[in-house]
Amino acid sequence: MPEQNPLPFPEPGPGRDPAATPAQTPAPEPGTGPGDADPALAVAVPQRGPGPRHAPDRRPLWARLLGRLVAPWLDLKLEPEAIPLPASDDPRQICYVLEDYGLSNALILDKACRQAGLPSPLVPLPGDPLGRKRAYLALSRRNTSALLPEQRQGARTHSDSLARLLQAHRDDPARDVLLVPVSIFVGRAPERHSGWFSVLFSENWAIVGRFRRLLALLLNGRDTLVRFAEPVSLRETVDEGLPPERTVRKLQRVLRAHFRRIRAAVIGPDLSTRRLLVDKVLAAPTVREAIADQARRDSTSAAEAWKKAHAYAWEIAADYSHPVVRSASFILTPIWNRIYRGVLVHHLDRLKEAAPGHEVVYVPCHRSHMDYLLLSYLLYERGIVPPHIAAGINLNLPVVGTILRKGGAFFMRRSFRGNPLYSAVFTEYVAQLVSGGFSLEYFIEGGRSRTGRLLQPKGGMIAMTVRAFLRQPTRPVLFQPVYIGYEKLMEGNSYLDELSGKPKQKESIWQLLWGIPKVLRSNYGQVVVNFGEPIKLDHVLARHAPDWDGRPVPEDEKPGWLADTVDALAQKIQVHVNCAADVNPINLLALALLSTPKHAMGERDLLAQIALSKTLLEEIPYSDRCTVTPHSPAEIIAHGEEIGVLERIPHPLGDVLRVDDEKAVLLSYFRNNVVHLFTASSWIACCFQHNRRMSRRTLVRLGRTVYPFLQAELFLPWTEDEFAERIERNAEVFVRAGLLQEINDDDGGILQRNQGQSDEVFRLRAIGHTLQQAFERYYIAISVLVKNGPGTLGAAELETLCQLAAQRLSLLYAPAAPEFFDKALFRGFIQKLREMKLVWPDQNSKLLFDERLDLWAKDAKMILGRELRHTIERVSPEAARTEPPAEPAD
């Protein structure tokens, strides 16, 4: 499967694994602060010189025999390439430290040391201070019973071998042993041809018994990773002068934190802690208060309310399973290669540069159910631990829900309204994920876009994330916008039904199973995943919450700036998603063909229109994250025919390319993916639909007037001045392309188009079509307001009447795209009118306005033709008025 950016994250290098995800590295245990951390566990890698540090005693016979026995099943990869040990003339001895005891670990360590030219761990140190005839120790034994809290209470809290080694340094001031931490991972990354059992027995966080470890060696031993770390000087540790028990506890705590960090970097953080995480959620003060309130409301016992909260938490929580994720990656690889022509990835390296030290929150656009699988798969394949994904409860289907949950999905209900206990449990669960260093993924649009445009964001999940950070502002948060672009949607037919007015069908397991064969037989073209510019929460807070001093904000405190900060952050995320858009061949075909009444073009005209669109995108780039297909116009047309989007009709005067009416509705989806990229050029073209001449000054002035509404609807990134500059630059491209001519005069220049129906006029009209219907919607809203008068309509009433007028206009005249009568777009326009004080509510929440609205409507006459304006005014409805009751007769 081809990719644009195959670089892993972070970049491989000495002391760092390609799978490391800094934003997800667990923090050290409480109490392990900067003062406790030993600098010897840093990642710096000095060169090692050869030379033994032990007496040349031979290894035990059992070790040599067992080593030969397991050798065919072991193939070790050592990291880093230059083992970080002192030079050969350093007289200090070496003792290795492992995370767990075990015969297999001892044999692997011995082979790794011999492979690297290091002293054997199975030959004791001089004087044998460990008392075990070996030169290694471990922090714990691989005993599954140690997982149970009730069986851990009486267990030792430190390693006896480590304590004896430290005591030997106190007894002998000349002794100085270097403690070298070594991490061992068996089957971290099975190959693609590995069998199913190899995946199940690959390395994870679970503590397993001897039999499972043996199977892991037999199946995955040839994929064993051994990671050496910087040595720790025990002489320096003892010379700190701490009491013996405190010294051993501190050193063991630092070593455990080191092993956890390495394990998290290699196989990801311990995500399989559903039960423990649920316990933390239910123990949180806010959840305990919500449980008590629920018991009072229901007049039940606290135990019953606790059971309800526990059921909510269990319903929500993910149950991450590394073997399941590995298995899913093997299953998905042939599926992607079968149904897609490839998945291209852009700008992943920039995420790699920005992410270290941050909690990463992925915020992609939501176009398809495949978004969940695709993004997690791509991250995992490039060595990044998959995020925890917020999924709708409608996806918690039998079998499917379990697989998604084990892949990191946690489920949320569509609404929390009227259920404060559920709200408290879910909010606390998200807070635990954020404080635990787990990366997150959620869709701030709330659901899949049915029109192809970005939807207005919902701030619920963002607010929870921000509140969780403010509660414990220790690890900075980075929001990563992601644009996912498709050439063909799996849900295309269901979207078509919904856009035609049919109710949304509820997902079912049978619907999914019946759809699999059809999906596997289809060609869905290419997918592009673009990583947008990351947004650091610290920077957003610095701008919108300058009074915040960086201290924790209690859960029950709601700062006045919080709502505005969340809204600003949500809007900024959508702007950055749009800035990372990809323009694929289907987008360009949709832009051209949907601009004609019959959705058809001659081949020569279609080639010219596609070339014009590409010229505008290349000469005036939308952003440095935006990507455009490299294919030529002819290749784009051939691709459209190949995946069944275009129909070619041969004709002696030249072939005609068209799409039928049903496909045209679906094609509007792909046009809407990129309509924002052509805002400035479409604006110019719209101005010349019904005007042959217009001065540059008027063109820019009207553009400034309409820009706030376009910016709110399309999530545009520019200021009014920047938009005015883009209008000027696009006008220059139009002049060079011959679509407009320039006549110089004292008014700063006059632009004019050709007369009649020339090819240039045809191409200009096609470019303007993408924005024309937006201005028609705006004029409908103004017309309905003016027709009903001030103080007559509320905002909700106005939305409904606008939608009815748009639907009627589409039925009586030329059919419009589905979003033309989308109530949400009218709602956004009305909200912007209120923000700009062009309308305002009276004491009865009815909208008032003054003569400024008439001036705005007057400017609209420059864009809309007279016939269209009169038609809109004619179909604009009046609100039903309730007549006052008649006075009774005397």
C-alpha cells in the first residue's frame, strides 16, 4: 500500500524505538520527582570500548546446554547499536538488572551479551555480592498472583538482591558496580506472514506463566528485542548518604519507572486496565457525589446507585488488547489493498516534531465509519500507539462492539441530558485518560457529515479535555487536526437515501455482515490522510484565558473564560482541518460537472475546466498543508471512468462525459469537501455572472462585506484584509487566463468579461457555481425577514421558513444540491447576523432589524440576477399570524 510519508514516529535512533509515542509515556510513580530520578537513566549514548570486566570463568554447563537448545528459536535485535557502557579501561564491574526473573530472560540476556561482546550475566561478580553465582538481578518474578491486590499486600516491596548489592558497597568503599538496565521483548512485532498464534503470544503488559512464555519463545523468539540502557553507578547512589532502606526503595522506584517507560515506548502504554480505570472513576470525589445525589433522587440505597454508576462505567470504558490490535492489523492490511488503490499520508513527520512531551488528541473530520479504523491502523503501522477513540453507542453492536472496545474505543451516549450520574462518570473517565497519558481521538462534529462539508463543531468532548487538563496541568495537550479524503464512500447509498428525505437506518450486525461481500467487490479509489497544523492548548489558553495563572482549577469551579476558550478552540480545529484538505480527481470532476444544468460536458471543455481549477490551486495555494492530485486532466478523466463515476457518451462532434442524477447527488458530497479552497475565485466569478464590468475597488468592497458569512460557513482562515488580497491575486490569474480583461482608469482598474457564450464565460460560470447557491441562501433569509417585518419572527421560526422557501425553490425551478436547504446552514447565517448586530432579539425573542439590512440586500443585487431575486421574494413565506379573538356582541 503506497504512502507519501513512511517515516515512523518518533524517528529511530540510539536509545529510542520507532514505536515510541512521547505523548503516551506513563509518568513515574508518585514521589519520583526530578530529585529522585537518576541521571544515569538518560538516553545519551556514549561509545563503548571492548574489554571484559569479569574473571574469565566459564558459564555453567546448564546455561551452555540450554543456550544451544533454544538458539534455533532466538534471533535478537540489540538496541542501541552502540551499547552505552564506559570505555574498556574503566575498572568498574557490570551487573545487569531485568524487569522480571525467569529462565528464558536469563538465556536471552546471556546470548545478547555474548552477541554484543559484553561480560556474561551468568558468571558471578568478584566476591559474589549477590550470593547467587550470577551477575544479574531482577526487580520481580513473573508471577500472575502478584496482579491481585489482596495477594500483594504482604509481598516484599523491594529486591533482596539489590539490597545486598548496595550493602556490599557500604561494606567495601572500593567497590563500584555499574547497574545496567536491560529490557527484553519477545515478539514485539511479528512479521506479516506470522501466524495467528504468533500474534496472540506477542509481547504485552500481561504477566504470564512459564508455559505461555515458552510458547512465546517458540513462536516469536526470532523477533526478540533487547534494549540496553545507560548504566547506574551504585557507588554514586550509596554516596548520597540516604538510609539503606530508603536508598534501595528509591533506586528500585527509578528502575521500575524506567522499565515502564521503555515498555510503553516499545509496545505502547498499559491500556488493558479497564477494571482498574473503572475503579479510579468510581472512587473520584465528583462521581461519589453524583452517586449520593442519584440515591437521593431515586430514594434508593447508595449501593444501588453505585451499581448503576458501575454499569455506566463498564458500558463506557475501553478494554484495549494488544493481541487483538495486532490481529486486526493483519486482517485489515489485505482489506485495504483490496478495496482501496492506496492510502497516502502527508505531514506525519510534522506531528513527530511537535508531539514529544505532549498529550496528543486527534481530531479528524468525520466522513465515514472507516475513519475509526483507518486512522488507528495508519498510526499503528507507523509505530504510534493507537489512541482511545470516542465512539457512538450505536456502534456497540454484538461482536463488533467488543472488537472496537478491545481496539481502544470507548462508547458514549448521544445525549447526557437529564442523567447527571452518567455525565459525571463519563467526564471522569475522560479525565482519567488525559491524566494517564493516553492519546485520544474524537470527532467534534458529533456525527458523520452527510453533505461533505465540515459541520459546526460540538464542544462537549473538547470541554472535557480542557477541564481535565486544568484539573491537573502537568502534561501539555496538543490537538492534532486530521483531514481524511475519499474518492468513493462506502456509505454512499445510505447517504443518498438520507439526503432524499428517508430516515436514518439504525446500524445492525446483520446489516454489516450482509454488506461485507459487496464492499470487498468494490473499488473505492484512493484515500488521503493529511495531518494538519497542531494546536497547542497552552497557546490557546494564553490568548483566551490570560488571567489563568497555571494553577489547577478545581472540578467544581467554572471560570468565566472557559466557554469562550472551548468555542475558539473548536473553531480553530475546524479551520486547521480545512487547511489540510486534499484535492483528489473526484473533487475536481465534481466541481466541473455539477456546474452544468445536465451535469455533462464535452471532453475538451472538461479538460479545460479541470486545468483551470488546478492552476488556481497551484498558483495561489490555500495553505502549506493542502495537497493537490499530481494527475493530469486526461488522467483524472480516465480515473473517473475507471471507478464508475463518469459515463462517456460517444458523439461524432466529440465525446460527452456525464453523471446521472443519482450519482450527481453523491458527487455533490465530494465537491463540498473542497469548495472552501475556491472561495476567492468563486466570489469573483459570481460577481461577473450578472455584471459584465466591475471595478476592482467594488469587487474587493463587496468581498469584505460578505466574507464574515463565508468565513463562518466554510471555516476560512483569513482576516478580511487577507481575503481582499486573495481576491486581487485570483483576479490576476483570471486576467492571465483570458477569463477577464482589465481596463485601466482612474478608479483603480475595471475588470470585464467577454460578451456572449464564449468558452471563457462558460469556464467563469462553472467556477462561480460552487458559491452561487450560498448567496441564494443568504438572500432567502434576508427576504423572509424583510417580508415578515421586524419583531415578527424568532430565530427558530426564521430557520424553518427559510428551509421551506429553499425546498420550494428547488422543487419549482432548477434542482439544488442537498445542502441548499440544510437548516443548519441557515442557522449559522442567522447567528452571524446576530453577532454582527444586523439583527437582534427583542424582549419576546423576536428578531429586530433596521435599514442596514436593506443596504446588505442592495449589495446582493450585484450578485443575483433580477429574475432570481424576484423568484426568491415570491416564494418567501410569511409566518402564520394568529388573529385576536372577536369582541362579543353587546
